[in-house]
Amino acid sequence: MRDFDDFVTGRSPALLRFAYLLTGDRHLAEDLTQEALVRAHRRWHAIVGEDGPEPYVRQAILRQYLSWRRRRASTERPVAEPPDAAPHGADLADRVVDADELWTALRALPRSQRAVVVLRYYEDLPDAQIARLLGCAPATVRVHAFHALHRLRSVLTPVPSLRPGGAP
């Protein structure tokens, strides 16, 4: 099983990032990744084929994410300690606000739309492959992407910033 150990060691960070982009929650992403790796371990000899095990593991993560039993009962996020004081500097503050606004908009998307956005723009997968992963037609993938991007654009409209001196 050395191959499995090497796979986990080498690909876990990328798989965890993929799960995090889907969930927006580090702990849930870790759970999804761990469960997918457990499933992969059970079928390791069957999934190590010409494409390798990564597509199988990514699909397992995606299916677990899309499953209804994975929905959180609450949107509260428990933390061990309260966050420190607000970050200093306008640039950092703007980046934090922008990132928070993006995460909020992504969380508001339906699960299949969010999965399409992550698979298309983070994983850089073609529509046909996304359709196979989601079990739908490529046209459905394009419709999900269209609606997701429309919704994100309507929420994340950039506001022109003023330069010093009041000029736009």
C-alpha cells in the first residue's frame, strides 16, 4: 500500500483545497477529504487505472458535498478563541472585505452551481468532464455556470474607488 501512502502524502493538500473551495469550511473540507480517501483506500487496486486515483477521489469529495445529509444545521461557526483585533492598513482591510464578500456570495449559490464554479474555474475542467462528475448533460453545466456567474456579478458589482483629490 505504499502507492496509497505516496498518493495521500502528495495529493492531500490539493484535494483539501478542492474540498475547501466547495464547502468554505476547513473542518468540513477535512472531513470530506478524509472520507473520500477512506473510500479510495478500500478500492485502491480497482481505481488505480489509466487516469489514476485522483479523479475517483475528487468525484467522491464532490458527491459527498452535494449529498443532502451533509447540509449544516446552522450557519454559526464555532471558534476556540475570539479573533484578534481588526487588521491594520487599508489595503489589507479591503482585501479581507472583498474575500468575505466573495465567500458570502459563493455560500449563497445552490450547491450544484457552486460545484460548477469550483470545477470550472479552480479545477479548470471542461464542461463535458464536469457533466460526467455531476451526472448531468454538458448543457446543464453551462446553465448552472450562467446562473451562478449572473448571481455573483449582481452581488459583487465593483464600486469605482476615488483617487486622492476626488477624481474617479
